[in-house]
Amino acid sequence: MADWRLEVLGGARLLGLAEPLELQRRVAAVLAWLALEGPTPKYRLAGMLWPDSGEDTARNNMRQLLRRLRVAIGADLVLGGDVVSLSDRVSTDAVELEAHVFAGRHARALALAGSLLGSLDFDDCPDFEAWLRRAREQLEGLRRRAASAEADSREQKGDLPGALHFAERLLVLDPLSEEAFRRLMRLHYLSGDRLAALALFERCQKMLREEYDASPHPDTLALVRDVERGAVRPRATGSPPGKRLPLTVLRPPVLVGRAREWERLEEAWKERRLALVMAEPGVGKTRLALDFAASKGRFTVFAGRPGDSEVPYSLFVRHTRQLFIERPELPRGLEPWIRRELARVMPELSPGEEIPPMHNEGERVRCLDAYSEVLRRCTEGLACFLTDDLQFADAASLEVGAYAHARFHEAGALPRIIDCCRSGGLSPEVLAITRRMEEGGLLMNVALEPLSPVAVGEMLESLDLPGATSLAGEMTRYTGGNPLFITETLKHLMESGSLERGWPERLPPPGRVRQLIQQRLERLSPLALQLAQVAALALTDFNLELAGEVLEVSPLSFSAALGELEAAQIFRGECFTHDLVLEAVRGSLPAALGALLHRRLAQQLERRRAAPATIAQHWMAGGETRRAVPFLVSAAQTDEAHLRRAEAATNYARAASILEAAGELEEAARLKNRVSWT
């Protein structure tokens, strides 16, 4: 149990003595850094806090600082020799804020107010000042996320006063956000205060004019027109109150039956080996990996998505862009040669510059060196990073991860890595990479089996649902111990009102979880179902603006549909809650409608200049195969520029086959020659 409390929000003081101890500036810096960043070489901190002193002086200053702290409080709260860490006896308000947000305790997170280290400044310590500025921005980002999520949650529950309160908090936290203004305008109107909504629009207009010399977004103008004529609709509140699904069913509170697998992960962690968690869909590999990673400290998740495999580097690029947004100092600090290599897949880093293609293996290795260095910097300070749904990932991104792991493994310069994948889901190329890593002692396989009958009983008991525990035997036989199937079956039993009456006489055949999901889809409104269907086909390109263009409606009209999909556990944000849900939605599409949506997606993605391979896939799935040819050729040329010859040959061969079927034999022969050349 922590018996000391470090408060670094709004100031810097230590609680645990008879009177609070106000911390001196550099003492506060050391404790705040260790609380948020974890174990750190002692003399790295010394160099940051005494940058103008010689190495020996800085080291001596650090020793004296830690000695004075130990004498002042009569306890060792900073532990270790060359590498120091904060004692487990210390709880920290900033760390609790992070934990509350990630656990969904948004109101508790927002109760922890104040800027990191308050008004303390470190102008004479530029490296620490840069870290402090970034850490403050990250905490403010978490607060904005918490306020937004809590406002959404209160509105979906019908608590409009509560939603208004947190929407106002969000606007205070993000006063230059037009989206935050729109949210608050809509809630004021739904609460019956039309004048307040219109006054807020005037404030928004003034802010945009003064800060950006800009006019309101079309969505904002559409909203104010709706307010003026009284046409704003509330978000769907999900199931009726009597049928609302408890949070315990949406995410069981206890991880059961995984002691053996946890030990395997511990072993891989101690040996700094990559852990590859393999299991059938729904068995709980992501839950296990997330809980384990959370037990080790700060981590990030790289999530593979259906469609990634068609676009080389898509997984790597998507998450690198996101991390660059969160940490803008990262792209600014890239050396010119790294920036130039990264611009091959992120052209926004070098606008207007034509990056020449690679010509030999040496240039390809240089590119991998750059990408792996970017990965190292993006994950610096984390305990681990987790790649989820590895079966969807593109081979090029996985090659970057494997290369970085091999390159930095001995030096320990890369966080631990945990990968999650469906059993049998890896391509032959990726399987070959994992086998080489396992043979070289760099990787450990962690196989995950369905829950045992005893574990199923423990899981049902942890949910605290009347009547659930008595169904352990039937539930085990029906679901085979698959945790996702268990929760889906419970949702069905609760929504049908049969949970407390015992096991029903009729259910879909065992293991057919898609049928249960399908029944939930059938209860959706037409617009919500159409939105989910577009998302299932658009995959990584999906957003509300694209869906609005495809369905020919205003994105603003999706407000109720999006709330409905979240309440039905189809969406979480703008993503599917599970890839089995995505597959069920895709399966709900009649063939003719699916082809039409693919063609519309291809048209819109052409206009947006999306990845050529993606556009080609939509044209082919839409039955317009000839229109896919130029995009297949463009994708092949991109592959060639990265010396990814196998992918280039595949795309040229696809294009040649289409041309042959269309009778364009001369052009088909030219592309076949390209296949043999690659």
C-alpha cells in the first residue's frame, strides 16, 4: 500500500509527514519524471537538470539532491543505483489521472485539476522543459478526452444537465475547438435553451474570426440552421432502462483462467523476448495482453485492421501519424536523412519533393534503419507496445517491427513487444519471420485456449448477474468456453428477458455467435445499419464524412445512429467492437447493395487520393474490374520503388489478368513482362 502521496498537479508537494512538504524545484522535477516516465538512468536526469555543469558536477549535484530528500523525509522514496525509480510506496495524482481515463473513470479524472508542476519553470534546463511541456500537453489531452467521453455517456443516459456540465468543461479545456462549440450548442438546444445555443454560435463565430480569420464549418452552419427551425435531434439512448446491459457484461471485471499464460508472458518479459499471443477469435487474447501490459506501466497499442494487408506500411504509417500528432516535437527532431526516407510513405514530411526509388539492398536497409529509428523514438519511455490483430497487418510494417526488435534488442533500447494474432491467421511470409525470430531466441509463443468449466463458472460469478452462475454448465457446453461467445450469449439472454428463467429451450446452434450479433443488427434503425455497413466495407478509410458522401446524407444526421451503434455494442467510437462484429455486419449486406457501396467508395476515395491498392480493391469488389487496372499498376509501381518485388508482381499480374479478360492483349502482355522483370 502507498503511504506517501506525491501531488504534482497545480504545484509540487509530498504528503506523508505531519505537515505537507513543499518540494524544491529540482526535487519536484526528479519525482515527477520518475512517476510518469518510470525507471531512468540516474545521470541522464542529472544531465537534464544541470545542463551547464560538467558531468562530475552534475552527478554530485544529483547525489546531494537525493541525500537531502532522504534526510528530510526519513525514507528512501527514490530507489536504485545507476538506474533509479520511484518507490511503490508513493502514489501520484498525475498517474492516477492517466489511470482513471484509461479505465473509463472520466469524472474522477477531471476532478484532478491543475497543470503539471504548477507554475514551476525550467528555462535553464531546456531538455527537461521540453519534456514538461509535452507531458503537460498529454495530460490536457487526456482531460479533453475524459470530458468528451463523459459528456457522451451522460447524454446517452438521458442526463442532459450532466452532459452540459462536461461539455462546458470540454470547451474550457479546448476553447479553440469548433467541434466543442457545436457539441455545447446542440446540448443547450436539447435542454430547451435555444437562446443559449444561438449565443454560443456568436461566440464561436467571433473565436474563428479572431484566431483563424476563418468562417464556421458547414457542419456548424447546418447545426445553427437546425437550431433556428427546431430540427435538432437527441442522440439515441440505446436500450430501454429495464434492458440496459450492465458494464460487467460489456467488459467482465475479472480476468479468469489465465494464470499459465500470464506466467509465460512474465517469462518473455524477463528475457526481453517478443511475446506472440495466439488464439481463436473471441478467446480473449487482446484482454490478456492489455491487462498484462497495464501491469507493467505505460504502453501504446498498434492495432491492425482489416484491409491493412493490401497497403504496404499502412499499420506503421497510421500509428506513426497519430503519435506525431500527440507529440509534435518528434517530426521536428528528425534528422534530414530519416525525414527523407520516411517521406517515401509519409509524403507530407517533404511536400513537393520527389523521392527517388530504391535501387539496391543497401538502400532498402538504410530505409529500414530510418523506420526502425522512428519506431524507437515514438515508443521511447514506454514499458511496452502491443500490436493487436496481427493477422490483418501488412507484411512491410511487420518487417519494420521485426527489424527494430532485432536491431535494438541487445541494447534494450526498444520497449518490450506483445503481439496478438488469430490462430492460423498469419501469412506464409510473416510466419517465416516469426519462425526465424523464435529460432534466434527473440520470440516466445503464448497459446491461449478456451476457458475451462471452472473458469467459466468464475467468470459468471464475477459478473454479479442474477441467475448467471447457475448456468455455468450449459454455458460451457454451448460456447465451448469462448469468452466472447459467453458475453454475446448473456447479452442475448438479458435482452430477451430469459436470463433469470434458466437456460432457454431454443438458441442458435452452439458457437454461432454471428447469429446472435445478427439479431442485434436487425434491431437497428435503417440509417444505423447503413452506417455500420459502409464502415464494414470502407475499413481503415472509414470516417463520418466519407460515410455521408457514400450514403448522400449530412454527416450531422449520423449523431443518433452513432449513439445507437455504440449502445448496441456494434461500435466503440468509429470502430467496430470486435472483428467478428465487423464480419457479421459485412455478412448482412445483400450482394447487389454491397457492390453498389464498393463502387461509391471507390469514387469517393479516388477523389481523396487514397491508397491505389485500396481503390483497386473497391472497383473489383464493385464489379468494375477494368477501372481497377490503373490503380493496380500504380500500386505495383509504389511496391517497386520500395524494392517489394513480390507485392509488385502480384499487382501487375492482377492487372494483366483483367486486361486479358477485356481483350486488351497487347497491354496485358506488357504488364506480364513487368511481372517477369520484377
